[in-house]
Amino acid sequence: MNLRFQADADLNPAIGRGLRRREPLLDFRAAAGVIPDGTPDPEVLRIAAEAGRVLVSRDVSTMPGHFEQFIQMQESPGLLLVHSQRPIENLIEGLLLVWVTWTEEDLRNKCSLVAIARQGVEVVVEHDHQPVAVLRPALPPRRKISEVLALMDKHPIAAMDSDSARDVQAAIESHRESLEAPEWD
């Protein structure tokens, strides 16, 4: 069975709309009509737990402490914390990744931070304080030199000057490693 989510009142409603647009089968319940603004954290956790839903909140300051107290007394489907400064599309991607890859057991009585690898940032995914995966940013798209030269013909702003040839030669000289794969590969 797939995870079911409950939005905290502090979560941007556009996240839920974006999730449902991307994956109509995803069960994401908005806070409106369920969790009013100002509802104390322990009550929010109780509402989500009674509904069998993983709570999604951006309250990284107080919610983790309340969650630890809550699971001392009763079971919880889990808590996912998201960074409020992240772009909404990154949060949607992160929640989709959780929905597709994690099980109910992965999150039961656990608090996790939804993080997305951005350019230049590695994210270590842990389970029981042990690293299980490392997300690395994708390499930027690369072009062959012949493609770059063809593009230069179409865009008069780009021009090769006498320094360009030296720069290309220096780049070639600095990467003189063998193209032969080692035997242990």
C-alpha cells in the first residue's frame, strides 16, 4: 500500500495541488477543513496518526521535539519535514520520490527531512542513522567541440580569438589520462 499524506497548516497548498497534478493516484490531504491554523503540534500529530497519514510539515523547529514525545505514547505513520526555502517544484519532486520508493514501514514512528540534491550539493539518505544512499547532482549537459563550433557560426556574438586556441590546448594537456580502462574495471 502506498503512503498517504496529511499536510500541516503551515504547508503551501500549491504543493498538494502540484503533487496531485503530477500523480493523480497519490493520496495527499490538504490541511483546509482538517487542521486549522494555530493547532498545537501534538494535536496535528494526533489528527494525522488517527487518519493513518504521514504528516508533511515545514515546522522544523518545534515539530521534531513534539514528534519524539508523541511516539513515546502512540504509533505514528511518520513525519516528513520540508524546507520552506526550497522551490515548490523541488519539494514536489522530493515528496514524489518518497511516495514511489518508501513503504509505510520505512516511515512508521520516524521523522525524516525531505531533501533534494541541487547543483553542487550531495544529499545523504539515512535509515536508522546509517547511510543508505547518496544523491549527487546530475552533471550539466556537455557538447562536443564540433557542436560548439557549429553554434558559433550561427551566433556572431561568439568568436574564437587567439587566446581560444591556447585555452583549448591547455585543457587538452591538463587531461592526459589514459583512455584505456584499468583491468580491474
